[in-house]
Amino acid sequence: MQKRDDAKDLQRRRGPASLLCCGVTGIGRMGIERVYRRFVHKEAVFEICCERFDAVVEEIVRQRELLEEYIAVHGEFASSLAPVECRCEAPEAARQMAWAGRLAGTGPMAAVAGAMAQRAAVAGLEAGAEEAIVDNGGDIYIKAVRAVTIRLYTGGTQLGGRLAFAIRPEDTPVAVCSSSGRMGHSLSLGDCDLATVVARDGALADAAATRAANMVRAENDIDEALEAVASIDGVEGVLIVKNERIGLAGHLPPLAKVM
């Protein structure tokens, strides 16, 4: 979801959070129960499953500080709704976000939550964890050793939270990021109930989900949005929900129905 013109709004905030319904999307559990711990940093709310929780949260704080320092000097990075080139002193997260924004045709801040989720999860893995799942307000990065269920929440439609992705461990690491024109506090240029993108890169999945949600104002916009977003290099699959219509394109994890 495209970020508002405010450097303070670095992370998206969406609705109530719990293990089974974290904002637009949520992490369910299959088989042995996982333990998720919540970490709140400024306005960002993370749900984290990683035995090296310390390394994950340290990386979140570090990356946030680096990005804020860059934005303090280059405010256009935070305010632009169109792709922005990075300066030579940009931190790696900013470069990743700018790259994703160029591919998706969005401002770089459309990729911030996915980029942060990925970098936090990778830090936990590099610290020795076997598994890392980081949900940053509905933008999720997963490296799993067992199956993970991602519930897709579509707001007030009849579908509600009854759809889910079944993520197999052999299909990870992977990012599952969502955007909506109906839910949350971030800016969306469309009126989409839910746009969810699957990609290997968290920033790209996030920016592409923003692009998809921006394009959909009515049900007849879904096909064009699917075609545009599925053609972005690096996007594996996209799901779009508007009212009671669901559109799918590309290679997505198996859909599972949950009660």
C-alpha cells in the first residue's frame, strides 16, 4: 500500500492483530504449534516466530534508524508516489525499496514493510535460527521448516477471512504481501478489498501489491491489474479480491478454505 506523504509513517498499520488475523493477512498454524512474539517499534507492529528473536528485533531497530537518517536528508524518498532514484549514501534497505518501486511503478515507501520484514527475518537466520517468520502488519517474509498457513482477510466481504494460502517449507523463503483500499491507515489510490502478491523479494512483493490495489476500483478492473502485476519481473503470483470476485494470476501457493 502506498505510503502517505509523511516521513513518520514508515510502516503501515492495519487493524487489530493476532496470531490468526494480523491486519490484512495473518499467520495460521498447521501441525505443531508455533510461538509468535509481538514486537512494537514506534508505529510498527511485528509478529515474529524465530528462536533468535533478539537478532530479529535488533535488525528492525537498526534498519529503521538507517532509513530515518536517510529520509531526514532526502525527504523526497518518503513523499514520492512515483519511483525515486537513490543517492550514493543510501542504505541497502533504501536501495532495495527503490529497486522494487521502479519495477512496480510506485514510490519507494510502498516497499518499506516488505523490505523490513525480509531483512529482519534474514538477520534471525544468519544468527543461527532454523526458521524465521516475520509479519510486518500484513507483509510477511517466511523461511519455514514446516508448513505455514497464511489467512487472507478481505474486510467486510462475504469471503471474510475464509481464504488462506498453504505455504510448503520447500517453497520458502518467500514473501507474501498485501494491500487494500478498504483497510488500514496507509494511502491507497484504489478501492480494492485485497491485493496479495507472492514473490521471493519482500520489497518487490510489497510494492507490487500496492500497484495492484491502486489499479482496482471496480470488479472490471481486476483483469487489467492481474495482467500488469503478474508481468512484473520477479512476481510469482497475484490474488485480487473486489466484492465477491476473486482474480488469480501466476504461480500461487495452494488455496485452503478456513472457517
